[in-house]
Amino acid sequence: MFLKNIKLKNFRNYSEVNFSFNKNKTLFTGKNAQGKTNLLEAVFYLAMLNSNRIKKDIELVKFDKDMAYISASVEKQGVNIDLDIVINPPKNKILKVNGIKKSKHKDFVRVLSVVNFSSSDLMLLRGEPSDRRKWLDLAITQVYPKYTDNLAKFNKIRLQKANYLSNFGINPDMLDVFNSQLAIASSNIVYLRLKFLEEIKSIASEKHKCISEFENLDIKYESAVIKELIPIDKMTELFLDVLNQNKEKEIIRQTCLVGPHRDDICFLINNLDARKYASQGQQRTIVLALKLSELDIISNKTGDNPLLLLDDVLAELDDKRQNFLLKSIKGEIQTIITSVDTFFFDKEFLSDVEIVNIENGEIIK
Ligand SMILES: Nc1ncnc2c1ncn2[C@@H]1O[C@H](COP(=O)(O)OP(=O)(O)OP(=O)(O)O)[C@@H](O)[C@H]1O
Ligand SMILES: [Mg+2]
């Protein structure tokens, strides 16, 4: 997969920009607050129709403008695909693949795959459970596009139920209707989360061992309901049981107490919870292993290499981890890197990298 070209109009601090990628590796340099992360965000948005920095699409539209445009040409297995997005809040965004409108997100997000690795990811283990769930959910979306629908369905029912619980005069029959829908929606999510974690665990623990030598990485899903990967219909039954057991409590507390929205992911190094005990370096090794494993999983599942976006991350890694990362991305993986300076990169690596400057929302070749 190769992102050949990207055009932005009124996106974040870009008025109008048109950039063609000439090499497999591109390094965007520039001072702080010039638009480096914004550019990577646009590429990420093309792949995921989401961004880990935004709550609402309006934030992507340039101040004082109404609409933002992102267009791109992608070469995928020898075929050229044009992507167009018009972000026009509060209206729905307009999505086109090769000029044809797509109403379903999953028909759009299938085209471009990316793995994004930014300095904020290095805080994944120190962050909140919601940060870890977001990482996992976005990673799953890349290999199971229909997972986006699963999440949307679950969130819709959960919000409806939460609204209902916050009102007086609860009808137990109505709660049963919500719970049976939630049991199905929850198991659709947890099943794929556990499946994906099994896959990533086996790859990441190998990579982790290459960097850390003697340490053993394990990953566990923490849920009050589901302890292991079991058939999906069994999961639904378990969810229904626990939802029924919690009916009274949920009515008193007026909130949804059971479901994948309360789960977490536990990383263990030599059986110790890395969220609590790992050093900063150990945490970075875990995240690096996870990100490189995401690349492998997407390549294996889709038969095509995803793009790798490295936002300011190399400066945060020591020599050993930096070398491991750069060695792993040699070859065909198109990599878009941002950094304040070229200082952190070794000469050999830079010899095959196109270096481009970004200044105040303009790309200067
Ligand atoms: N919707 C928007 N409209 C206009 N400008 C915006 C919008 N959203 C963000 N910006 C501005 O874009 C600028 C560049 O942000 P960006 O995060 O891309 O910087 P950066 O080059 O990655 O900097 P750093 O090196 O500090 O990470 C910021 O100053 C921010 O205020
Ligand atoms: Mg930045």
C-alpha cells in the first residue's frame, strides 16, 4: 500500500496543501505548532474516520471556516484508489471512494490501513482504562472493519439504557429488553477484543523478548463477566446472567454497571502488573512491541503493508529501542515521520528518506 498524494483544504491549520510522496520514508520536520501532527492526523483520519485527538469533527475544521476537505490517492495492490472526505459539521461527512459516495463508514475505512505511533502512546500503560480500550478498539477496526458497527450499536443501546435508568418509574420489562440487546452487543465486542489480544500477545511477546532479552510479556483482558475466549453465544448468556443479577443495583445507581465500557487490558512483565510496577523504559518497550505487532497483524490479515505514522516518537526512544524500530520498518512499509529536528536519526537511515519542512501550515519542499 502506498499513499501517493494528499490534499487538504481548511483542515486544522492548513488552508490549502497538496503533497505527493516520492519515497517510502518521509520525514516532516518543523518547529513546534507548525502542523506536523495535524498532517499525520489527516492521514489517520483517511484510514479510520477518527482521530485520537478529537471529540467532535468540528475541531478538524480550520477556525472561521465551515468545511474541511481531505483527498488522497492510494495505490493498493497495483490499483489506484481515490479517497475524498468532506467534513461539514454538524451534517454527516461526505465520503467518496473513486468518486462514488459511500454511506457506510466501513466501506470507506477498508481502503487505507495505518498504524499510528505517537509519543502520547508511550503513556498507554500510565493512562486510564479508556485509553487502553481506545487503543485496542482502533487496532481491531483495522482488521475487522465491521467492528466499528459493533461499537456504535453497543454505545447506542448503552446510552438509551443509561437515559432510561436516570428517569423515574422504571418498568422491569423494559429493562429486560435493553439487557437482552446489551448482552448480544457486549459479547460481539468482547469476543473480538479477546480474539485480537490472543493474536497480538503471541507476536508482541516475541518482539518484546528481542528488546528486553530476559523479560516475559503477557497480556490479559480484565472484565467482570468474561474471563477467557469462549464461544460467542456462551458469552451472551453470561452477560445476560450478570446483567440480570445487577438489575437492582443499576436501578439504584441509575447507570450501566456491566459491559465492555468498564473493561481494561492488563500487561504483565514476568507476572507483575506493568501498569503499576514497570519502569518507564519497560513501558516503552511494551508499547513499541505492541505497535510493531499491529503492523504484522494488519499485513498478515490484509495481505498488504499498512502505513506507519511515527509522530515525534523517535526522540523519546533510547538507541536500542530506536534501532529496533528502524530495523523493523526497513523495506516496504511506507513510513511518515515527524520530528522537530533530523538530529535523532542516523545518517544511514536518512540516506533514503525524503526530508520536508512544515512551516505555519505550509509544506515547504
Ligand atoms: N481547527 C483548527 N484551525 C486552525 N488551527 C488549528 C486548528 N486545530 C489546531 N490548530 C493549530 O495547529 C497548530 C499546529 O498543531 P500541530 O499539533 O500539528 O503542531 P506540531 O507541528 O505537531 O507541533 P509539535 O512539534 O509541538 O508537536 C497549533 O498551533 C494549533 O493551534
Ligand atoms: Mg506534534
